[in-house]
Amino acid sequence: MNGDKKQRPIPVVDVGKLGLDEEPSLTDPDWQRVGKEITDAFKDIGFVYLKGHGVPEGQVDKLVNAGAKFFNLPQEDKDKLQRDPDKQQGYVTIGRERFNDIHSYEIREAYDVKRTDGMFPDIAVPEFRPAAADFIDTCKKFTNRILIAMALGLDLDRNFFVDTHREICSDNNASCLRLLHYPPVAPDILAGAIRCGTHTDYGTITLLFQDDMGGLYVRDRGSQWVSADPIPGTILVNVGDILQFWTSDKLIATEHQVLIPDEEVRWRNCRRSTVFFIHPDDPVLIRPLDGASNFTPVTARDHVLKRFRETYKY
């Protein structure tokens, strides 16, 4: 990775009373403060760590453990639950998804959850569905608070983003919970392989819950790669394409990637992360809020389908 002393770290913001352990009033000053601090971070590097969020650690652990049990199943059992490209739900095997043709191989597998009543490995991992349902419900509550704060930070009506994200994780919205599993790397790994190629996220914002393995890097405004090291008790949040479109490049969807660690000891360990991708409702027409003409208006659904076609190999 390129690096120099001028790199600025990813900011950490304490959400204060906006965390799920609190019930903020509409006049609480934390709405404005958190909104400004988040949007400032998004303007600077496109990523921010949020602490004090109130998402129960035990709830995250239950979901991660259920996912680990699924990914440890025999390959033939996992393959029976292949992701349906139309329903955006199911298992994504290694090699099916590729973000960047520079790399010969992207070593990861995933399980996508768009609907909690959709396809799950209920017989092999009965705890997976309820753990996912609880986690999605919690993330939706927290997301709504962050969307209000973001709107205020951008001097919009406080309900602008809430009103355009009413149907998260439904047939009318591409928001998705994704469990990612990066398996241990074999000593004879192919040259040019990577865990996750360079890309931007597709939606409005993304909530990332990391394990302690590291390996995530983000490209700052000076085109230097900055390590997004895991910080216990935080959620790492970043800008997606659609928020960049809406804000006419004021907030930029930052490129990021997951590298294979150089330390050989870590090659023998898997890496897991839990991601909640937040999209507007499918019919929402995305066009610059300031009236600029630098983006062609596109519906949220058309944009995400275009990105899926570019990424998935079916």
C-alpha cells in the first residue's frame, strides 16, 4: 500500500443520544451535531466510525456465529441455496462475484438476505433466520436515525432520506444484509488474488461490522490507501454511489478493497464481516438535489441492477 505522513485517519463520531440506548427528542442538539460530523467525514474521506450506536454486541455475535455455521457446511449443501439474482437472496460462491478485472481471483463467499421470509438454510442452521431478522430490525431503527441526522447535516428537510427509504429490505427496495466469509488463504494462492477487489458500494450508505482481522483499505482524496482498522464497539459507515449522485459529488463514494494480509499467521485464519447495504426504494428517481446536470437521472432500481450485471457472473 502507498502511504505517507499526510494521510488523515478515518474520523470517529460518537452518536450520543442518537444511539439505540436513548430516545432523543426532535429538538435534541445531537441531531445537528452528528449530522454535521458525519457529513464532514463523508466530504473528507467518505467513511466514518460511529460509536455509541447501541446495536447489541450479543446480537451481532449470534448472527456471525450462525453465518460461520453455514459457511462451514459442505460445499454441495451451500450450493443448493445459490443466490437468486432476481430475489437478491442466497449463497454467493467464491468466484461468482468479481469487482475488478485487475485481480485474477477474489477469495470470498457470502450469504445475502433481502427478506427475512425468504430462502434460508433452516434445516442445517435453524438459528440463522431469527438472528438475521433481529439484526435487520435493529439496523433499520438505527439507520432511520442516521438518515435524519444526515439530512440535517446536508441542510435538507429532516425526513428527506427517511421518506425515500421507507421499504428497506422488501421487494420494493434493494437494501440487503450480507454476511461475508473470507476463507483462510492457501500457501499456493494464485498470483494476483485478493479478498475483495477495488469497488464502490451501490446504494446510499453502508453499515459495516468488522471482526478483528483487518485487511480493509480505503482510498483517500489524495489517492493514498488508508487502513480501515477495526475499532471495537464501532460501526464503519461509508458513502455509496447513490448518495454521490444526490449530492453532485459533494459526498463521494470512496473506493475500497480487502487485501490478503502479509503476515503468514493470518493466512491460516478466516475473516468475517457483516454488512448492511442501505438503498432508496426502487422507484425513487435519483437526480442532483442542487439541480446540477452532471448526472443523468436514474431510478434506484435501474442503478443497482446495472451494477449487479457488471459484478455477478451467472
